Amino acid sequence: MKARVHVMLKEGVLDPQGEAIRHALGTLGFSGVEGVRQGKVIELDLAATDRAAAEAEVKAMCEKLLANTVIEQYSVELA
């Protein structure tokens, strides 16, 4: 089973990388971009075959390592 985890900064948390991207896009002529939030995607290949167990395991991974839940939010997709 494959899992994809999307990790983004929570709303209200300063995103300096997103702001740098927004500024760079403006200098390249893309002036209509008013905001950018930058995040990360983590893809996992899991041995689990039970969907509920896999989802619980990936959420535990996020809580313990993959996301800083104080300032980041995450979502999990299973395929």
C-alpha cells in the first residue's frame, strides 16, 4: 500500500519560503500572485494491507516525526 502525506504550515504561521517564492514570481512577471504557502509531500511504501491499520500507522508517524504539529498540519492519502 502507498501513502502520501502532505505537510503544510498552519494558517497564521509565517512562511518565509512561500514569501520568497511569491517575490521571485513577481520579479519574473507573474504579478497576480498574492500569496504562496510552501509545504512538502512525503511518499511511503507500506507493507500493511489493512487500510485502517495503515492509516493509523501513518498518522502516528506524522505525530512523532514527519510533521511538527505545533506549527504544521498534515493530511494522509492512501492508495
